Amino acid sequence: MKKSKRTKRRLGFRNEKPGEGSSFALDAIDRRILRSLQVDGLIANQVLADQVGLSPPACLKRVRRLRSAGVVKRTVSLLSAEAMGYPLLTVVRLKLDGPTEAMMHSFEARMMASPRVMQCMLIAGDTDYILLVRSRDVAHYQEFARRMLKVAPGVRAYTSEIVLSETKSTTELPVED
């Protein structure tokens, strides 16, 4: 049986993703679910339901609603960079030479294709992009810089800053009440 739009709205279903014109409201239980999922994305539904004070079917329904609404984008496993052989983290600040839309698109496509680029951010200010790059060691990073940055079309200049230690590194967003 197909649900009407009115029924879907009453049940909390939305076609839009949060931030795209919808007013997706999170209640206290949704926020508790989100806090728990950020700590352990593979938590068993029964355990999650117990933590947030819901029955398992009601909890599963809420998790599915949060996923379909785009509040929960995906579930991943966070690997240890050190255990995987990529302990060196480098922050790269990069300036393009007279950036055009085509040049930016080409540069972004190159960065997307490189598995060692953990993040590529277009920013406002004197720098056009900030990259976070993982490498085995300094020589491995230098090879990346020569191959991907030094000869890349449109790259005017870049600076590399090696991260000595990470005081804080998290993927958890604040979930406010």
C-alpha cells in the first residue's frame, strides 16, 4: 500500500536531505542514537535500543529514518594509519595559477583519484586548497609532491607542513541537545 504525502510527513519521512530546504528536526532520542552511532557504527540494534530506551523495532526504524534523511551519511571502519604503513601526515597549502572552473575541476579530479589524499578542501583566502596527505615517510611524500603537485597543470606554488603529532583527531560531530 502506497503512503500518502500527509502520512509520510506525519511519520517523519522526508524526500529532502537536511540542509537542502528541509527542516528535519532531531529529538532527544535521535540525538542519543547519533551519539552512540558515532562511537560505534556497528553497534547491535538491541544494544543501541537498550542504550537509548527504545524497543528494537522502534530503534531500527529511527536509524533507518536518519540514514534515509542523510543525517547518517555512511558507516565506515577507521583504520590505523600507522598499522597500514602510512604514519606520515602532511598538510599541503596550494595556490593555483589564475584558477578557472576547468582548472579547479581538473585539479580536484586528480586529488580525488589519489588514495593518499585524505582530504582536499577548497578554501577562501590566500591559499586555494588545503590537502591532508598520508605517506610512508618523507621520501614517499616527496615522490607524491613531485608527481602530483610540482608538475600538475595550473599549480603555482605549494607548501608542505609535516605533522609532528596529532593532539586531537576525531570524526565525531557535536550532537547538541
